[in-house]
Amino acid sequence: MLLRHTPKEVAVRSALTINPAKTCQPVGAMYAALGVHKCLPHSHGSQGCCAYHRSALTRHYKDPVMATTSSFTEGASVFGGQANILEAIQNIFNLYNPDIVAVHTTCLSEVIGDDLTQILNKAAAEGKIPAGKKVIHASTPSFKGSHVTGYSNMVASFVQHFSENTGKKIKQINLVPTFVEPSDMSEIKHLAESMGVKYVMLPDTSDVVNGPMDGKFRMYPKGGTTLEQIRSMGDSIRSIALGRVGSMAAAKLLDTKCKVPCEILDLPIGIKATDEFVDAMRNAAGVSVPESLMLERGQYLDVMVDMNQYTAGKKVSLVGDPDLLVGMAAFCAENDMKVLHVVSGTAPGPKFERRIKELCGDDVIVKTGAQADMFFFHQLVQNDRPDIVFGNTYCKYICRDEDIPLIRIGFPIYDRIGHSYFPVTGYRGGLRLLEKVLDTVMDRQDRDAKEEKFELVM
Amino acid sequence: MTEILEQRKKQVLENGKDSYALECGKASTAGSVSQRACVFCGSRVVLYPIADALHLIHGPIGCASYTWDIRGSMSSGPELHRMSFSTDLRENDVVYGGEKKLYAALVELIDTYAPKAAFVYSTCIVGLIGDDVEAVCARVSREKLIPVLPVHSEGFKGTKKDGYRAACEAVFKLTGKDPSTPVSKFSINILGDFNLAGETWIIKDYYRRMGIEVVSCITGDGRVDEIRRSHRAALNVVQCSGSMTYLAKMMKDEYGIPFKRVSYFGIEDMSSALYDVASFFDDPEINEATENLVRSEVSALLPDLADYRRDLEGRKAAIYVGGSFKAFSLVKALRHLGMDTVVVGSQTGSSEDYEYLKEITDEGTIICDDANPLELSRFILEKGADLLIGGVKERPIAFKMGIAFCDHNHERKEALAGFEGMRNFAREVHASVTSPVWKYSPARLAMGKEARKGGES
């Protein structure tokens, strides 16, 4: 009983988070920056921050994660980190030669009050930034929001610094995914490509953190949105943001800054959200839905229908990041599963709870933000005993103690592979998710069925 | 040699070629992809294994999230240390101070879990917003009648080493508090083993077989009550010298307990650790028991190693680890497997450590302090290493390059200390180096093609 320390009674806590269901902004910013080609994320703070974020992402992706740090010292925390970052910029370009350095702040540099706009202007004025190279920054204080906020801020910062409206429209659409896996980014591209839609996706971590083993260590893997592409986003005909909390800021900014109209959709998880995404692309680009996608949709729907008796009425508890939770809630509802709990350490605003209740009905328990942690989630699970828990690796303590199966989804996943390569988005992702659910449910049924009820054909 | 940042030139040398003393103990050069962590990380890893204490992280959520149960420090009893407690400071707290939140969190946690002691870790911004953590701890300690110890681990206040020091200072406050429980005259404290993969248990068992009482383990499988009486042990045996020598020195000054530095990795170092401790007590029974123990363990181990050695002879290894003491042991352990160390580096070595590394490695070996991945990957290529020994951030670099890897850091899955640890180490290295998966690596395939071409002409 690893979590023998979790009492069943839910008590009010005011000052304390136990076993967090979120982490801090900078790691999300680092992940977003990895999704830009030849971009080196830079952490403006103590070197521990950078080491922790790199470790977390490395454990999650099992791939090298490169980022640099301003290595704050006691002096920097008194006199500001300007000297550190100026030195860092010079060293970075001398040694690692990226095209872009994407600086994110930390709680330390935010509290000190480093003015990065001014510092980076100074660096440019003093010729510390080589010709053609770029240094941008995003403000990502750890004491506000969560890793999803950090991701969102960094993506918006790319738009802010690079996207331009040149007055000459390009017949392409912008796709801005929220914090999802490289496999999902690939799947979103696959949907767009199947429809023959010309697009730019920002960011794009596929082929970056799920790179192949080819006998070489690469500082800058093949994938990632290019600077040219980000520039051109200002001339696109439309933006489609997938996952409100993580992607809306960039899409809205493309609207206000470059006059590119945007649509904010849910993450395309499950059949309806995927339909909506496909439909949005169809409308925006004036294309029709190809046979190949109809086949993918049809196959997924076929399995939904075939196996509905096994998913119907299954009780589930969800914990994770808001955008993913909305998608998962939709997926579960479509398969007639009963969502009991939805918990997120990230506070996504009132729209979130409304959306979840639209999807799952009014009796679902939704808790987000302060004290919406794994400890609280465990108490819910103890009391209501779902058939399946969906969440990140840290749910394994809960699920082991309560003997409830866990389907891993979200960030971080430190103890399984798959998320890097196989999506949960799109029709194919829906099929994969459904397969996971069915395997889980049927394995349990096979394990627990009485001998006379033990079935060969299911 | 490979291109290196100007400021780092003196932190890398090639044995036999470069005569300067290696620079070390420097903060990482700003802008390098440092593999190093911060003061908080140092304190957290050292104190974390004290399983019946409360560990509360005072700061924004990240520092708690990233250190939640990431080290396999095992406990034979309570597991309170595997929970993650944070004050989760938000913007309001940064503006108005976090003291009230800290007080409320401590009171609530102590009431719920009744820990034997509490550690409160200060993170970066606590140092800036000026919370009086000392005062809050003192107040809670008075009210709840348990030691509540502030750990001054603001991330920016130095390197990981300074974090070790802050941790030692906190632990030291627990010592010297239990004058009555009887303690044998043949007794020691184990300092600097963190019971990763159960290693403390292996070492403890050796001492038990020698007839020596282990009063406390600081901090592997640690307990507050044991630390409270640790001042009455006759000797401190210090492993992982970087982290715990400071505590040993404090205990020497305060309680007059002498200390020995040892390493439990590899055959020589493990054996000399036990002999050193035995010779300290100089008791005929202990001496005999120690000889018997070492003889029986080593004679059981050697034939197994010979099998592995046959396949590993002549292969080359690169080492990049946290502490330099571990690096010494690894160089020696690899020799037992017939492997040469061609690159060796550490995050926290001292200049004497690097001098010693020069002595025990061959000419041409690259020795470096605080390496970054680009350097490491180039050194590995340049020297043709077949194996990298390192931690979580190094693993995928080795694997992408198509060379074998052994985790000698937090994520080790098998005990690597002691004689049986040496057997596990050999097995792990052997399994990775000789794995069939490398055959399919494009780099190896290309090499094979080259070799065949060479043979034809």
C-alpha cells in the first residue's frame, strides 16, 4: 500500500498540494520550443530548472532533449540575470549554432524582474546575435498556471516574434495543437494531408522527440516547424486551434496581429471532435473529405458498434491536462462510458467545467486548480471505485493500491512506451484508444469471471 | 581535440598530453547544455531517503513535481518520503509572502501523518521574497514537539554540492539527541549510501556478518530515531564523499567520531572498505570474519566475471557520473571486465580527484569536469567508446549513437554496490554491450560494409 497515507474522507485543505497533478510552466515552454526546427530552448534561471525539465522530457520521450541555461548564481539573483544571458547567448551561438534561441523565464528570473525584451534588444544592438539568427522569449513564471500555460505562452511567443501579414494571402491554413504527443501531431498532419489541405503546424515535435535510431546524436533533429513557415502563418487564410487552453493564445494572436481568422476547436479525440476538425478544414480550404478518411472513420465506428456492449456503462475517472480531458470525456461519452471524475491541476476557467458537463452530464465531479491533486483524485477513486482510471504515470500508485486498471495518457508517462508513436487523436487514434479500453476491460473480465461464465468468444 | 567553449577549456584534458590541473567546482558556464542540477536538487536527493520524515517543498509546484519519487531509494518500513508535498506558491504568495501558507501546510501535514521530523526545503523564490522559514519552523517545532528543520536549498545559491552541505547541516541538527539506547563499541554509521535498488541492505548485511553494529544509515532506508543516536557510533564510514564528508567532519568536531572514506563499487574498493573498517576496530574476531566474508564473496564472484570478461575484453568505456569517487571505482571495476576507460568525467569532482583519475587511467584518456552532451558525444566518437555509463539525460544520447549504456545513477534498477553489485554491473554491461540490437544500427552496418570492402581490396 504505497498510498496508505491517503485517508478516504475528503477534508478541506487550504495551503497544501499533495502529489501534484500538474507541473510548472517552463517545462511546457521547453517542449513547445523543441517543436521549432533548429531552435534551442533556453531556461533563464538556476541550472536545476533546466536539468529537471530535460530529465522530465527525457524520461517521457526516451530521446535526447537539448536545452541551455543561464546558470543563475547568487550574484545574478541580486543584480539581475542580464550578464548571464548575454554570456549565454554568445556561448550558444559559438558552440551550438542554432537558428533560434527560445528563452523562457523561471520563477527566479520573474521575481528578480529581468526585463528580457530590453536585455535581448541590447544583445542585438551590441551585435551578440549573429546575422540571420533569432533570440525570442516568453514569460513563464512557475507560480502562475501550469506546464500547459507555459506551452501556450511559448507558442504564442513564436507567433508574436515571427508571424507577419505581408498583405499577400497564401492558400494555407494554420494548425495549432495544444500540448500533445508527437504521435498526435503526426496524426493531425495526416488528417490535413489526407484532405489535400496545405497547412503550417506550430509547433511540431514529431521527428524531434520521437526520432529514429540512426547511429548519430543530433543536436537538432529533422523535425520542427521552420522559421519560414512560422513567418508565413501571418498570411494564411485561417487558423484552427485544437484544444482551447493550450492553443487559443497563439491562434487569437494570429487573428489580432495578422488578421488571420481563427476557429477554436476541441482536441480531435473521439469521433465527433475529429469530424468537427475535418469539417473545419473542409470549409476553410474548400476541399472534400476523401474516401481514405471515410474508411478510417468507418472502421473506427464499426469497432465502436461491434464492441459497445463491453464499454457501455463502464465507470471511468480522468485526471490530466484540460484539453486532453475534454477530448477524453467526449471519447468516453461516445462509447457510453460513465465519467465519474475529471481532475486537473491546471485551472482552465469556467468554460471547462461547462464543457465537461455538456459531454458527460451534470453528476460528473469536476475539480481543477489549487488542491486538485492526485491525493484528492485518489480519494475520489477510493470512494466511487471506477472501472478504469485514465491518467499519467503517477496514477499507478493509486491503481495498484485500489486494484483498478490504469490506461496511461497525458504527461508524464515515465513507465511505458507508445505515446510517442501511436496517437489518441483522429479516427485512428480513437481506434487505438478503444482497443486499449477493450483490452483493459476484457482482461479484467477474463481474470475475474467465474469459471462457468468464462467466455471464449467476446 | 573537439571544439570546446573557451571558458571551459581548462575543464577538459587529455591524460598524458595536457599538464595543467583541471579546473572544477565552477558554476556551469552560462549557455552550455549542462548536465548539472542545482542546490535544491543536491539537498533533496540527500535527505529524501529518510522515510519516516516529512519532506515539504516550499515553493512553486515544479520543484515538488520533478522530485516526486524519482529515485529508487527503498525503505523497509514507512514510505512517507515517496509522497510529494508542496506549498504550491502562487502569484499572491509571491507578492504577500508564503509564511502563513507554510505554517498551515506544516501543521496540517504533521497532524495528518505524525512524522518523526520534518524537513522544509526552500526553493529559489523563497530566498527572494524573504520568508522567514527559520521562524516558521521553530514555531511549528515548539507547537508540535517534533524537530522541524529548514533546509537552505535555494537553487541559485551555488551548485549541487552546496545543496549537499545544506542537507548535512539539517541532518546534523537531528544528531546527538538520544543518549540512552545502548550502542555496541563495534559500531558505525553508514554515511552517503542512499539505498538505491536496496544497496544499503547489502552493505549493512556485510557489516552485520563482520560483527559490527550499524547504528544509522544516513540516509539510505533512513530513520529519524537512528540518526538521533548516531553520535554514539564509534566510526563514520563515508561513501559518496562529495555529499557526506561535510557531515562526517561536523560529527568529528562535535562528537569526536573519526571517519573513513570508502567506496562500495567494484571488488578492490568494496574489499578495502570492509578491511579498512575492520582494521579500525582491530579485533581478532572481526578481522577473521572480514577475511572469511571477502574470501567467500570474491571466490564466488570471480568465475562469473571471467565469463563476462571473455566477451568484453578490449572494449572501451566512457564514464560520466555525478561524483568523482564513483568514477574511480568504475574505472577499476571496468578493468576487471577487460575494458579500458577512454573518457571519464564528473559533475562535482575536486582537483585532487581529477589528479587521481589521471593516475588510474591510461594515456590518451579524456578527463572532464561538468561535460555537456555535445562534448560527450564527440569525445565518445573520437575515442571510439563502446559503452557509456551515466544517468538519465545521457542514456538516449548513447542509444542514438548506437552504443551500449549502463545507468549508474538514480535510475539503476539493480543494486550495483557490494560484491553482488559487481556481478549485477558486469551482467548489465555485458547485456548492453553484446546486445544483438546494435547489429541493426546504421552506423554499425556502415562500419561492417567498410570492413568488408577493406578485406576485399
